[in-house]
Amino acid sequence: MTAARRPLPAICLPLALAGCASPQSALSPAGRDAEQVATLFWVMLAGAIVVWLLMMGVALYAVIRGGREHAERRAKLYIVGGGIVFPVVVLTVLLVFGLRLLPGLLDLGPDPPIAVVSGEQWWWRVTYTHEGREIAAANELRLPLGRRSAVAVVSPDVIHALWVPALGGKVDAIPGRTNHLAFEPTREGTYRGLCAEYCGLSHALMNLDVVVTSPEEHARWLEAEAAPAKPPADDITRRGAEAFASHGCGACHAIRGTAAAGTLGPDLTHVGGRTRVGGVLPNTVDGFRDWLDHPEHHKPGVHMPSFHMLPTAELDALARYLDGLQ
Ligand code: CUA
């Protein structure tokens, strides 16, 4: 068969199925809650297919029968049975099946929330508590495998919504309110989360990576995350640290272990160890340089100013310093 005559489904189906296995797919669950949501989807889909086939059968019957009338008793049976009893039974079964899943999804687990996830225009502030101290990170949530971990979800500005399709349900981040969402990861890996409530210009770029590791690895990571930033090790990163201080970056950003203590933007203590720069660019020296040069280009409306006016060498030193903050 030539490519031109190949049926469309043969081309589209592999593409569609490849989409199902992505790190952002509710149909490729990597968490207990997402498994239940996926089961609900498949049961609903099966129910919809059965009802659709039945309706097609009835339509076919009507066409075959032509315009011939039924006896009144038989016609009433069709109307009451097909129009009232059948939908009530089908919808009740599906509703009860769906409601039975709710208590499991609302269970927040035995421990206090593992982190506070704050939706802010247009990034996620993720704050852990370690030995009584608050450790802030950004655009990345770390979870231990196999444990039920809840997060507290808040917002200081507008309504956002946290959704990690491969791991679980979805909850709104509402100013003045604290909501909760639990995850119980069943597979290690990095999954994509997003903001699921329109919140302004860069809503579609408000992503976060959820990194699931073994509980031991998670504890090691938290320990390292709680440590202050490494001082710059060579001349170029030292120049970068000086540029960071002299250009007032510390007014918005904190780097624990230095004088920078701003809280408006993301804490940068270990920014070099995160999965992405600004939540959108690869975490490399080039990524940092690109972001500092024109953040507006990568995230329209972002509150971070451009540092395009800096000499290239200074921008490069700044990028290398930030990349080194692992
Ligand atoms: Cu935040 Cu949409």
C-alpha cells in the first residue's frame, strides 16, 4: 500500500499512543491516585461505548423498520424503558463507581504535608521543612517513592491549580486558603506538573517537574538542599557572585550563606541542581545566560527584569555562578 493510500488511523494511532506514555499523561499513571483516576476513565469510556453501540442499534432498527407505527403499549415501553429506566440505571452505576473512589483520593496520609506548594505568577514556590527550618525551592517538587505524601497548596496572588496528571488529582491554589493534595508515587522518575487554571499571560508556561526517588535518596537530597550555598570556587564564578551582589539580585532572590535574602522570586541556593532554569529552559550555563539575557522572551509578563545591558563577560560569569550553585 502506498503512503498516500495508507488509512489515517495507521498514521495517527502510534502518535496518539506515544502521547499516552509521556511524563505528563493521566493514562500512564505512576501514582496510586492517578491509577484510580485512569481506571475511572476506562470504565466511563467502556460505559460510553456500550451506550453508543446500543443507540446505534436502535437507530439502525428505526431505519430498517421505516415509518411503520408500534402498538401504543410497546411504544410506551420503549419510551419509559429506553428514555428513563436505562439512563437512570447506567448513570447511577457510573456515579456510585466514581464516588467510591473519592475517600481514597481525599486521604492525606499519616504524616504532615511534605511541602507547601505556592502557585505564583508564573512559577511554583516549593517550601520543605527540615529540622524546624524552612527550605525553599522552585518549579520542582521532590517526593519519596511508595509513601503517601500530602502537599499544602496556596497562592499569594491569583487562583492557580496544581495538577500532576501522571501522579494524581488536581487542586486549586486559592489566595487566602490552604488546600491539600496527596500523592503516592509507585514508580521512580520525573513527571511533569502544570498549572490547570488560567492565571495570566504565562499560565501555559507555569510548569513544575516532580522528581520521585527512593526514600533514602529523598532524605539525602533534603539534607543537601538544607545546606547553605557553596562559595564560588574559581575566578569566573567569584566574578559572578560579585555581579549578583552589585546588581541588586538579592533584593528579589535569596542565596542562603550569602547576604542575598530576597523572597519575591525563587530561592537560588541550589538553583544549579534543579531540572530547569525559570521552569522553562535547560539547566545549563547557556540556559542561565539565555534567561538572564531576556527572561521576558521565555516567559512573557515575568517579573524578572532583563540583564541584557550587562557586558557579555559579566553575564557569562553570572550564568556560571548560578549554574555552579548545585
Ligand atoms: Cu498559574 Cu495558570
